[in-house]
Amino acid sequence: MLTIGKREASSGATGDSNHRPQVAVAARDGVLACVFTGIWTTRTVALVDAEMRKIEARTGFRALALDLAGIEKMDTAGAWIIDRLVSANERKGVRVSVEGRSEAADILLGAVGEAARREAARAEAENPNIAIRFLETIGRRVYEMRDDFFAAMNILGATIRGAQMKLGRGHAVNPAAIFHQVDRMGVGAIPVVLLMSTIVGAIVAQQGAFQLSYFGADIFVVDLIGVLVLRELGVLMTAIMIAGRSGSAITAEIGSMKMREEVDALTVIGLNPIGVLVFPRLVALVVALPCLSILANFAALGGGMATAWFYSDIPPAAFIERLRVAIDLSTIFAGLIKAPFMALIIGTIASVEGLKVGGSAESLGRHVTASVVKAIFVVIILDGLFAMFYAAIDF
């Protein structure tokens, strides 16, 4: 702490108490005059801080005259509180004059003022206007997307190159790990996927039957359910459910291993972390998602069949007969072809986010959330791209 003044910086507390800082204020002809006396150091400026703030808040004067001749000793804390008063009035357009300051006090006040201006400039640079912040956010997101894309390609390349590779000593695929993940991600998800798909199919049938009944075209609710479920909703809703259920689990598992440095331990013992952790989960998703999509299609058609029977008096036999006319194999495969690609996207994004987890629980939660949001977003984009591709090739 830099200290200047008439008395030595080593003066004791007794001397400071006998020379406490004081401010004498007088107003005349639009000029507010302030005379400062006493010791203005770190230990004493708190005594006049409230009074100085009241002076900063005063209005109704055109000029501010400060007299520093009575200050016996001042350090950077005292200089800062005086500079704060000067800056506050200059921002209000008040003309400020400072008299009675020594050469050393002038240097100290100048240094404190320069530091304050640099800090204000830095704060302004950190908080630009809303347009610049918006463009900056877009730029940062683009760079994050680029980094995520390269990380995903690295994971896919390492997975294709060889699973569970021992560095320089061949490779081996562990079937037990793959079957375990298929059981967790596929078999474990059957109840919730069936329930969700049945409800979705019933809702589509109910809304379709309600609207088509105005035109006397109740039977076409079968075409609506068949085409919509088999081509779009069946696989899409299943992928969204798996992204929320299994994608978050993959990110949490890999992320917790990253936090406990288990991923680094795998590298140390000569194993490829991507082969050990990512490959079984990717294979399990590629196997499980198409199977779950088939079950979801049956469940959605079953829910739609029951609802059509209840709302439109279309018996199951008539529903099935009309369904055979409305759809063909291309309708079924149009949906199932998407499933492996969606599985790869979900698994890759979940693995990338898991490997980005830092050393805190907050980081884990943030990346789990990002994993689910990104996977669902990209899956929906992929579904739209497939729809445009199918339209282009008339499939």
C-alpha cells in the first residue's frame, strides 16, 4: 500500500485517532466546496465513507471545489475514495477542481484514477451492446459445434478402427459388455417405449377420427395412423425417448469415470478408452433402437386401432384390412432405415459430452443436460433430412 503525507506511515493508532479524517462542506453561488483534513488511510477512511457518499449523491451545483491542503497523510484507499467523488460528479457534468495537493498526492491520485479508468474500460469491453453480444454468442456456438464435430468424428473413427484395442498389441471385442448394454438400453426401455407409443398412437387416432368425421372419411384414419407412425413418429419418438433415457446415462457414466480419473487409468494400463467405454454402448444402441422402433410401431398401431374402434366404430379386422391397402414395405423400411443413424448420433453425442466433463458435479450436470438437448435436436434435424431425401427419390 503506497502512503504519502506529512506524517510517517508507521504512526500508531493513537496518532490516527487524534487526526481522524474530516470533511467540511459549504455551498455558495452554485459551487460546492469541500475541505479535507486529517489522515486518509486504509484504517480511517471508513469513518468518512458515508459522508462522502452523501456528497456524491448531492445535486443542484455547477462546480465542485476540493481542497486537499489539510490532509496530513493519504494512501491509495484515501486517494480512491476522493477519486470516486471526482468521477461521480464528472459523470453528472459537474466541473471539478482540486487544490492544495502536493506533488506526491498528485501522483497518487493520478495513478488511482488511471487504474479506475482502465477497470471501467475493461468492464465496458466485457459488456458490449446487445448486438455485439448476440453476434459473439453465435460465433462461440459455431466454434463449439466445430469442436464437437471433430470430437465425434474422432470417436467414430476410433470405434470403427478397432474396439477395446490394446495399444500396439492387437484387439478384442468383449461380447459380454455389448449384451449387457443391450439389456440395459434395449430390454430395460421396452415398458416405457410401449406405453409412450401406445398413447401417441391413440392420440393421433383420436384427433384424426375427430377431424375426418366432418367429411365422412372416418376410414382414412387408418391411412393416417399407418403412414405417420411407420414413416415418422414410431422411430422419432423412440429415438427421443432413448436420447433422454440412455443418452443421459451414457454421459453420466463416462463423465463420472472422467471425474474419478478412471478414463486416464485405462490409458495408463494400455487400453483404448473409446474401445472399452464407447464401442459397446454404440453397438448396443445400433442394435436396440431398430428393435425398439419395431415394438413402438406395433404399440402405436395397437393404440390407434383401439381408439379407432371406440371413436369411429372401425373394428380391428377392418382396421387391419385397410392398413394392408394403405401401407407397403417401403413405408415400413422408410422408418426403420433411420434408426441405426439416430442410434449412432445419440451414442456419439452422449460420449463426446461425457468425455468433456470436468472435475465437478456442476460440470457433470451441465454436460448431461447438453447431451440430451443436442441429441434430440440433431435427431429431429436428421429426421427432416431423411424426409427431404425420401421426397427427392420418391421413396
